[in-house]
Amino acid sequence: MKIILHLTLISLFTLNFSYAGCGKCKTHKKKVETTQTVEVISTVGENGSISGLVQTSCGMCNFGMKNQKGCSLAIQVGEQSYPVVGTTISDHGDQHAKDGMCNVVRVAQVDGVVKDNVFVAESFQLQENKTN
């Protein structure tokens, strides 16, 4: 009986740890606030290049990237989301602030290339936060 109880507790702990967020995020929000309405890139170039405005946010919190272990920067092009390397979520302010990446979708001017489903940023400039 004790073995079953221990196995159950270990299983619950493991599942909770696997699917939990960072603890500060509201990962089960019903609606994500978008702070701007602009024309963003909707397709990746033939050679994987991306240059222009894209939506950016926390991949786990707002783009549904369940494979992320915690809060991390991502961009969205069309319906596809890509984790970002070359800059981090914390390089762009407090991600848990009211207008932070875990709470809103922002717009960034980017240049870079998608390699192996990861956006490698050569430049990443978060645009000024303007409400609609």
C-alpha cells in the first residue's frame, strides 16, 4: 500500500513539474493582449531569411510552445512560432511586468534566418509599446 502511495505521489510531482510554467506566469490565460496592430511578416523567405516586423512574446506563455522548459523569447511568422537565439527574453525588460513578454504580444523589427526551426537573430529591435 505504501509503495502505491509513493508511486502515485512521485507520478503527480513529475507530471506537475513537466507541465508547470515558471510560477510567475499566467500560462492558462484565456486571451493574450496584443499591444499593437501593424502589418507583420506572414511567411519565411525561401532561404529561411526573415527581415521585417514580426510578433514576439514568450513562446511558452503566449505562443503555445509546450516544448519550452520555461519562459523564453519566440517570434511568430504566420501560424508558426520559432524560439529565438542571439538575444534573450530578459534582454527586453522584465518579462513578468504588465507589458512584459509573458503578458503581451509585442512587435519587433528583426533580421535573421530560420535554421532547424530556430530563428537566429542578427538584429532584434523591440518596437515601442503602443496601445490600440
